[in-house]
Amino acid sequence: MARRSSRAPKKPAKAAKPARGRKSAAPAVAEVEIVEESGGTGWEAGVAIVTSLLLVAAIVCVDMMRGWYGEGLFGG
């Protein structure tokens, strides 16, 4: 035996109304200021250059110390 629903049957959905927009409305215009970037290297490039120079100097110093024992790559 099938159960009967105590709910009333659903009504069909109403059709959606078309959107009404203002035909006379103009699109919004935003003002944009163009800013040019300044030339030159930034501080990030400076840090990279200093780090590279310190790394090369450390390699040369270690090689120079090994050179005293005749094991250096560049001298000794």
C-alpha cells in the first residue's frame, strides 16, 4: 500500500521577469593616473651583488689558506 502525501500539490513556478535596466545610464568612467617607475637597481639587486662578492671572497680566502699547504686550486 502506497503512502499518500498530506501536502497539497505544488504550484508551477512563475516565469522570471526580464531585468529592467536604465537605457539612459552611461557606463562609469574611472580616472587612472600613470606613474613611471624610477630607474636604477633596487635594494634587492644590491643585496644579491654584495652576497655574490662575499661568496667569491670567501672561496678565494679558503683557497689561499689551503695554498699554504700546497693544496690550493689557484696557487700554492
